Amino acid sequence: MTEKTRRIVILIYVILPFVTVITAAVLLWNRYVFWTDIALMLVLQFFCTLGITVGYHRMLTHDSFKAVWPVRAFFIMCGCMALEGKPIEWVATHIKHHAFSDDDDDPHSPLKSFFHAHMGWLFSSANFADPKEYAPDLLRNRLVVFIDRLYFLWVSFAFLIPFALGGFTGLLWGGFVRVFLTTHITWSVNSICHTFGGRAFETTDESRNNWIVGLLAFGEGWHNNHHAFPKNAFHGMWWYQFDLSGLVIRALEGTGLAWDVQRVTDDAIDAHRTKSVSMIESIAQLKQDLGRFIDQGRNDLQEMMLKLPPQRVALVRYAYENTMRQCAEIQLGLERRRTMKRAAIERRRQKVAKLFVIAKQQLQMASLTQ
Ligand SMILES: [Zn+2]
Ligand SMILES: [Zn+2]
């Protein structure tokens, strides 16, 4: 599939469900959809999305602001009603995403596949991070632990509230369709915002600023800004980057309900830009060095293989070919990546070095075998 076709398929795949929902609403109007249902859907969508963006993400994960406990509790409970998992595990997984973004250990990188980043990753428990390792502080926070333990109670509210206020059609639109919308929109941050959009800052990942997700996910679409300055309470950093969650935090700060709101100064932006120039250069150098190291190792193995008596080649052929294949895959991966974290390059170097040691030992043994 060409890059253009792939992008068109992805866009259809993301947009089609939303078009289907709108079409269904129009076709079923005044039979299975009423104004009250749509109002319920929008109001719940508003609070549940803020629960994720302001509560789970900016407050719990990145500590972008402090707030009085009823405000904290309210946003975390709204986040639970979004049905994206328990808060502590969500935070742990997101911290892991920042630590390994777009590398092998990223829970949801679109470099594996777009579907994997959007929702495929949810189907494997291995992609969920261990809170003991990634969010130990939250495990000691009594308020958060209390709400986390009662997760399924808040989840039940996500359906009971629309049912109580709107009956069965209320449950359908304010409950099920609303869950579908919230989850798809927030998953788009992981998939779309690591694939499509511009980059205001150089970061060691594929994060992008995407204005559509910026609007729909209440500011979270300015995801490249966020990866550059994770603690910043405002993901929209310029006037034209609308960030509803940022406005909510600002309003909370204005009323005194929130404080210690983290901001990025112009000096910090300049410093990031200056630093990133040398960072890109040194990463390119590291990638090049690793490429040469792999070339050298493959040449050495090839020479050793050529020197083996023909009757002994069969003994090591499988191990030799396997090592060469793995090295070629790592090299290809390096070429495809525009940028990556230093630790990711180092992990690959260690892996390759180990592969070479083992393969060389096997070839030496084969040459000594009688
Ligand atoms: Zn990200
Ligand atoms: Zn984040």
C-alpha cells in the first residue's frame, strides 16, 4: 500500500464511525432520538472528556496544577465515567508512553500500526503499565486510591444518569454513543497525533500538533507541544491553538480553586529550540555510529563464514542467517526513524553487540569441530 492510500484508508477508518453516528441520529430523529438525548450526550461528553484531559492527564499524570480536594475528586470521577480504565493504571500507562514514546516499549505507538495505536493495544494486558513501577506516588494518595477502588460505581453512573434523565433513548445516546465518542476522540490523541500534523518542536518521538483533535479532544491535540513540555498545563501554546482544558484550568486558578499552575516561559521555549539543534545532530551521529558498528559486525561474520570448511557451514547456517536478518531489521528500523531517544539507540547497540558475540562464538566452535 502506498503512503497516500494508507493515509486515505486511515482517515476513512477514523471519520466513518462519526459520520455513521450523525447519519443514524438524523434518520432516527423523533423516533429513537430526541433533543434531550442529544443534550445528555453533549453534556456527559463535555464532563467525561474533561475528566480525562484535566483530571487523569494534566492533573494526575503530569501534576500541571494543584487543586482543592473536591475539584480533584470531581475530575477523577468524571474521568472514570469516560470508561478508559481506572485512573492509577491509566496514569502509569501514560507515564510509560512518555518514557518510551514511539520506541519498542511504548504501549501505543503508531509505528507498530495505526490500529494498534488507536485501540489495538487495549487488547493485550502486556501494554498496561504496572502502577508500582510507573505511578507509585498515586498508590499512596488516599483520595485517588479511594476513587480508583470504586471505579465500577462511577462507571455505572455513566449509564444510570442518562437512563434516569432520558429513559432508553437517553441511555442509548447519552450512555453508549457517548462512550463511543469519548473513547474514539481520546484514542485519536495516541494514533492521529503521532501520525498527522505539524511539529512546532523537535522531540525524540513522532508527536504532532493536529488542530481537529485539538478541538475535539479539548486541547489534547496539540500533542507535539505536550511532548516538548509535558508539565505545561496549557497544551495550546499560541492564541490560535484552542485549548478548552487549558481554559478550564485557568478559570479554576482565577477562582482560587487551583494553584501552582505550570506554565512555559518564552525563555524556556527558546532554550528548548536551541538545545534541540544540538540534540538532533548528536542523535544523527549516534545513529550513524550504530549503523557502522552493525556493518562492521556483519562483515566480520561473513568473513568467518567464508573461511569455514563447506561441510561445517550447515552446522551454523541457521544461527548465522538469523543474526544477519535481525541486524538487517534493526538497520532498517534506524533508517526509517527520523529521530529517536538516545536510550533507544543504546538498547539497540547492546542487543546487536550481544547477537554478534553469540554468533561469533558459534562460528568459532564450528571451525574447531572435528
Ligand atoms: Zn504521545
Ligand atoms: Zn502526557
